Amino acid sequence: MEDILQGLVLARFTFRMKIAVIGQSLFGQEVYKELRKEGHTIVGVFTIPDKDGKADPLATEAEKDGVAVFKFPRWRVKGQAIPEVVAQYKATGAELNVLPFCSQFIPMEVIDHPKHGSIIYHPSLLPRHRGASAINWTLIHGDKKGGFTVFWADDGLDTGPILLQRECDVEPDDTVNTIYKRFLFPEGIKGTVEAVKLIAEGKAPRLTQPEEGATYECIQKKENAKIEWNQTAEALHNWIRGNDKVPGAWAEIDGQKVTFYGSTLLDKGSTANGQPLEIPGASQPGIVTKAGLVLFGNDGKALLVKNLQFEDGKMIAAAQYFSSGSSAAVELTEEEKTFAVWQSILTNVSHIEDTTDFFKSGAASMDVVRLVEEVKLRASSCQLQNEDVYMNTTFQDFIQMCVRKLRGEDNEEELVEKNINNMTIKMPHQLFINGEFVDAEGGKTYKTINPTDGTAICDVSLAQISDVDKAVAAAKEAFEEGEWGKMNPRDRGRLIYKLADLMEQHQEELATIEAIDSGAVYTLALKTHVGMSIQTFRYFAGWCDKIQGSTIPINQARPNRNLTFTKKEPIGVCAIVIPWNYPLMMLAWKTAACLAAGNTVVLKPAQVTPLTAMKFAELAARAGLPKGVINILPGSGALVGQRLSDHPDVRKLGFTGSTEIGKHIMKSCAISNVKKVSLELGGKSPLIIFSDCDMDKAVRMGMSSVFFNKGENCIAAGRLFVEDSIHDQFVKKVVEEIKKMKIGDPLDRSTDHGPQNHKGATLVCGGKQIKRPGFFFEPTVFTDVEDHMYIAKEESFGPVMIISKFKDDVLRRANATEYGLASGVFTRDISKALYVSERLNAGTVFVNTYNKTDVASPFGGFKQSGFGKDLGQEALNEYLKTKAVTIEY
């Protein structure tokens, strides 16, 4: 008997190993404790630094046992492992790394170093639901089975070989919290320890993850948890429970955001009696009943929501929505209490109220640590600090603070706030590099000016050469090493689409910023500057998973057979330099196609109109685009633009601006590293108006062709050729219409013509400046303009109409320009229209219309108006490279 017992003891400790535990949280703490019980030697615990003097639970446990604890704030700098950190790690002599829950990026020098490598716990059945919100997406997709995976770490995002998996049934009304408490936490600890045992015994498998069924979903945050109502009741239920408790599925009701909690599906025969509640976008009104809020899917089936939360953080029973006490606090469900962890910590308090004070109820400093870590464990996107608890001591204040964090309303970036246009706008004003708003080198700034009155809006960070290098390095790392480069195209499309949704939610704010920064009339900014930008991102989001090559027949040398196919691949780091006339729209036209193709971006907005680009960066971050994918650098063209043109790691540059600068950029790109270039440059677009035209339409569209967006329009009709028999009549009607135009404040809804951008005010050719504050130019008409005149040749880029008579030979005169961006013709004769459109040498020809661009139609010029296309499928080719592969078999 004694021999048997000795054999059992020896067997237990024969397989013990030297292990480094890398991670944090209560989960990490429990895994650490179980590994020690199994007889393994923990040679080091690597966790996050103390916060406010309080250690992570894993660190606390290890320090209590006398185990070496390392609290590195980071393992890498600029994509490179820190040698001193790696050396300290290697000195532990670990034979295996175990990562039970780790929020830090661990370099491959550490991952691959131990004899047995590294293993990671992930709360889904890989390859399904890779990413940080795996539990949320298990529920959102309505998976019948859930579970966890322990896998071997590699350099991908949750892509390593599978060691062990355990599955469980997903209950119909499971939430993130219930499935975590019931299975993922307790069984996950056991599974991780079992995986270590298999490794020690030499029995651990390495099963390659199948590509079939693999998914990667973005991190669920408040801004992307909005409910889309055109779904079945089951899909709505899954969306609500998959976001319950965090970040919380929400919709707009009565003009405010309302978050939904406690969803259950109702039986098919259930009837609902109560008061109807209109919900924008829903297939039919909801019904507030005694049991809660009944909602309906587009299939007529129903679900019940028990609790609602308003924007101020107040939660109510859904049944009380219409009651006079609707703002009163409700009794929280057990699940809600668990999210805040108060009930389990304050065991001496029988019932948690809104007014319950954490410390007055007996909590101590260690309870603060536990509270912070428990919340992190249940909501990874809600990263609390100990001081957050000290500053929000009552339950109501604590919940509101958590809600603000989950909504992203506590962003650390500095924002300029202005109350204008009946709203409060919030504008970032720093550089955006690698997912963060940062000051320029040396803290250099400049003032951006409101062209309406010439006053400064705010100080904006002024990028320097070192800032450009940092941004390019971040973009390169994101492309080559980050999740963006490895992301499934469909998932990339989802992120781009969510970005468009966020832009739509903030469209009034974006349009207001565009108006004060560029002088765009607000109504036009809302419809075109912002509206078309949103459409552009949605259009290209749809292209992400439709980029494909082709199979090509080639001559075959018998008896061998050959297969040749092409692949469309992203280029890499792309620089984008845009002008000041359509700040947001020019950003969208180029950036959307660039991102859809899978590239990363460093964008330089015009120095005089940077603010919508900065706001765009904020929204991109909130949409979940990974760090480094988008970088925004306000600054001068001579410094920032030139460095982007010269930079050896930039592989493509897209530019919209003047022909002169375009030539310089093209030369620099060639000399540096033969970058791929696309240029949308100047124009002097001819508009030919024949005597058989629809006169009223020709006048209306002719004015739009010149005065649209104050004439700050690259395709503006730079010269109108009007047939002599109708010339005088046309001019008379144009002058009459100009007299009706209202010039003034772009935020005034009745304004037709706002101020020139103050940069544009120095460039207007032939215009007359109005004597008033700001940069206002009167709409101006020149008639009897002859071909040799300066204004007949040079781009006006302002509210200046140039009219010339013609009898014949009009095509030669219209084409007698070095520009070829756009053109137009007005005639009722379709044969004449087609004949003229074939012979006009321009990238776009409008017939009986003008300025009618569309996201699906390619846009670009000929001759010295540049080359390459924005918009449409052709725009994707500007940001892709084609690889040919030939196989002999």
C-alpha cells in the first residue's frame, strides 16, 4: 500500500513544469492558484502595474506566496520588444507561458521562447468569434453552442493551433454574465489547468484551426450597439442579450438614447395589452405592459424587455416608462447587481439602493481592488481605475460613471467645445497617431480661422517631420503586424460600415464644423459635404469582400499543364493629401476606397480646414478601427506633404489639389521610391449651351455649375460657351437670378452663398470682395470673354462666371485647354449631345445636368487635370496591386 501511495505522489510531481503566468484579473488569479496546487513551479508572474497603489489580484496572490512578480507597463516600443524586459523574462527560465487573461501585447520573442511555447485561454469555440468580444458575439449570432478554447499562441489574432476545447449549451435567455458565471469562468479555469497537464505529459495536441467557419468580430462598444430594427424577433433578442449588460443595446426613443436590458422571447400565441410606444425604425410600435416593454420583429413575433436605461444613467422598469415616476430608480436584477459587484462585496447590505454608499456600507481598500477587477472581467471595454470608485461612492454615481465609460464619453483626448447652431459641438484639435490624440513635436500649434468673420476657432497641433515618421511607422505596423492586415474582408467592411453609421449619427455636428471651418453653407454641408461622405463609406464597405482576381488561360507547353490566376492585394501604407474646398468629402472619396482595399492611411488635411478630419479620427476610433489604421496630420504641405511624398515606407500617395503642386508631388514620389500616385488636379471645365436647350433648366444648372459651393468646386464650369442667338437672353436671366441670391452666414438656413474659405479668398480669379467681416465675394459674371484673355484660360475657383458667345467651332475652343476634368452640354438634340460628349476631352461629361456625381461613378481627369479615379469600382484599383501566380502541374 505504501508503494502505491509513493507511486501516486511521484506520478503527480513527475510532470510538473516551470511556468510563467502572464495576465491579470481574478480569472488569472484562480488559474495561478490551481497550477500551484498541481505542483507546478511558478517562476514568474507578469501582470499590469499597480493602479493607485493597489495591485492586481493575480499580483497580490503571487506576492503573498513569495513568487517573483513583474509589472511591466509595456513589452514593446514602436513595434519592437524592449530588450531589458525580454531579458528579465528569459532569466526566469520558464518552460511554458500560460496566458489566462492578458490585455497587454506580448512580443513573439517571449511567446516563442519557452521550451513548450505559450498557451492562451479564449472564451469561444475557435475559429469562431476571434477577437475581444467573443462572448457577446456568441450570443448575438444566436449560437446554440458556446464554450472556450485553449490554444497555442502564434503571431496571429486568436489563430494558433487548438490544444483543448470545451463546449456548453447556450440557453435561450443567456446573457454575457450568466454564461460566464455558469460555465466560462469555472470551467475555463479547469480547462486551462488541464491543458497544462496535457503539455507536461507530452499529450497536448496541436490542431490547426480550420479556415471554414472562421470569424472575427469587432469589439462591442456603446457606439456600435445600436439596434437595427429590420430584423426578426429572435435576431433582436440575440442582439439585446448579446450586449447585456455591456455595452448595452440601445435605440432612440422620444429623442433620447434608451438602452434595453433583460430580453426574453415571447411565445407565438402571447398577447400584449398596454400603451403603444413609437420607436423609430421598428416594424410596429412597442407596447408598454405590466410585464415590461413588448417589441416586435419584422416577422411579427415578439420579445419582452424588462428594464430600460436613459442617457443620464437612470434605470427604470420598462413597465414604468409612461408613469410619472419613470425617472425613479428601479430594483436591479441579480444580474445587474453582479455587473457592479456591489451585492457580493457588501454582504452586510441586504438590498442595494441608488443611494447606497460603498464606503459607508463597510467597504475597504481591498474591496475597491476587487470591484475594479470584477468589472473589468465582465466588461473588458470598461477599464476602471481605483480612483473611479473613490470619486463615485454611491451606487447611482458608480453606474453612471460606468455607462459613460462604455459609451466612450470619457475619452482622454482634449476637445474644444462650442455652443453654436443650436448644439454643442466637440472638436479634437491634436494630431491623431496610432489611435491616440497627441500634441505635435514641441507642442507647436497654429490657429484655424472661421471665414465668416475672420476670427480664430481654436489652436490646432501643427505636425512636424518627426510626427510624420511616427504616423507612417504606426500605419506600417498596423498593416504588417496588426489585426487590420489579418482581418477578414467582411469584418473589415463591417467596421467601415459602422464608421459610416457613426458619421450619420454625428452628421449635424460634422456639418456645423464644416460650415465654421470652410465656410460651406450648412444645408449644403449637411447634404453634400457630409451626406455624400457617409454614402461613400457605405458604398466601399460593401466592396470589401468582393475584391477578387481572375483565372487566365495561358499557352501550355505539353505535356505539362499550367494554371495562372491573379490576386488583388493591398498596397500597404498610403498617404492622402486633400484640399480645403470639400474637407470631409475629399477625405471620404479617397480614404473609403483605401481602407476597403485593406490599406492603412496617413492623411494630411488642408492646413486651413483640419477640423472635420480630426472629428472623423475620433469617430473612426469609436467605430473600432484598430490603432494605426488611420492617422491624421494637420500641417503645412511644404513640410508634412513633402515628407509623405519622400517617405520610403509610403507606397501610394493620393492627392487632390492644384496642377502645380501635383507635378511636384509626382516628381518627389518618383525620386523617392517610385510610389504609385493618383492625382486629381485643376480644371477649366467647358459648358456648352446650344440654342435648342431647355432655357430655364440651362440657366438653373448653369448657375449651379459655377456658383455651387461658392465656386470652390474642382469641376466648376470654368467657361460657359453660349450660342449667340440665345446669349443675351441667357445672361439676362442669370443676372436676375443672381440678384435673388442671399449672401451671408453659412449657418443661416436661408443663405445661398457663404464666405470663401480664407485660403480660397486669395486665389479667386476675377471676383470682387465684399467689404464686410470675413471673406465674402460677390457672384460675378464676365461676358464677351475672348479666348486669349487670362480669365478664359485660368481656373477661377470662386463665384465667377465666364461667358463666351459661339456660332460654330465650339468643340475646338472647348478643348483648347490643358485641363480635362469635366465638361457639359445642354441641348434637346440627343444626337448632338452624344456627338459632343464623344469629342469633349474630359474625364466627366454632363448632358443636360451638372455636378451630378455619385459614389458608384468613377471621377477623375485627363491631361493636366491628373490621372487615376476616385469613386466607383475603379477607385479600388488605385489602392490595389495585382499579383500573377502561375502553377505547373
